[in-house]
Amino acid sequence: MELTDYEIYENKRRIKELLSFTKREKVGDLIKFLDRSGYFYFYGSYKHHKYKGGLAKHSLEVMEYALEHNEGCDRDSIIIAALLHDLCKTKYNFPKGVEFHGHGTKSLAILKEFIGFPLTEEEELAIRFHMGSGCYIRDEEEAERYAKARESELWSLIHVGDCISAGNHPKITHGLVKNVIKLGKL
């Protein structure tokens, strides 16, 4: 699949508009970063959305899934977590010597440390652990944060939307994830 220049432009316009509507502090700095970093033009991954503009397209698909299946999460939190969960897949050069454990932590570092963009705890958890059991968990504190993330409606929406958009689990649903968590199997 390939996106036309018009489709890329429309995705860019839509993402900027959605983020601006959140009225979050530093949203202007975030949008400038998205422009400078190539966010709107990068491929989604080496596995999925492997075309120009794929990262933005994937992020919009995650957001659309999450908004469609939302049962009470803050709309702005869905927009922020969905559109920014893979932010580290842009052209960003981290300072030498900085180590990360998984791409969720890289995305958080860009947002919090390099842009100074404010996030709620629930948004942080959803972004950090959006890969579910595929996340690198380095210690007991991280394991506790992952357990807390799994209790979050926002995390479930972002995780399932990400899986579906990436084509990893075509039969997974938000309701199924919630039931599996209740049973203690995830």
C-alpha cells in the first residue's frame, strides 16, 4: 500500500488539529517536533505500515479504534496516547550514552524530557506499556507499573488498537482483553 501526497497531507492536518484541540500545555512545541522529526512521513515499522506516511496512518488507526470502543476514558487522553505511542519511530537522535528499555520508554523520553510535554499517569502507562506482554520490564518497580497499566481502560484501548492496526492479533478485542485481565491471564 502507498499513500498519496494528499492522503499524507490530510493525515498531517488531522493529527495537528486533534492535538491542538486538546489545549494541552506545550502542544505547540509538540507539533513543531512532529514536523521536524519526520513523524508524518516515516514508515510505521519494518513489519507493518511499511510505506511513506505509515507511522501517522498507524497512529490514527489506533486512535480511531480507541475512540470507537471508548467506555469512559477522557477523549484527550485517547488522542494523546494513541497518536504518540510510537513517537520514537521518528528521526530523533538521542544524546550518546542514554539507554532505553523498549520503544515505549523512548517515546516517553521524547515527550517528557526533550519536549517537556505534560502527561497524566494513565497516559504515561498506556504509552510505556502499549506493547503488552512484549514490553521489556527491567525490575520489580516496572512490573508493578505494568500491572497498574493493565488495570487501565486507556491502556487496554491503546494496546488492542495497536495490535489490530499492526495486524498482530486480528481476533483480539477490547472486551476480550478486559476479561482476560480479570481472570489474571494477561
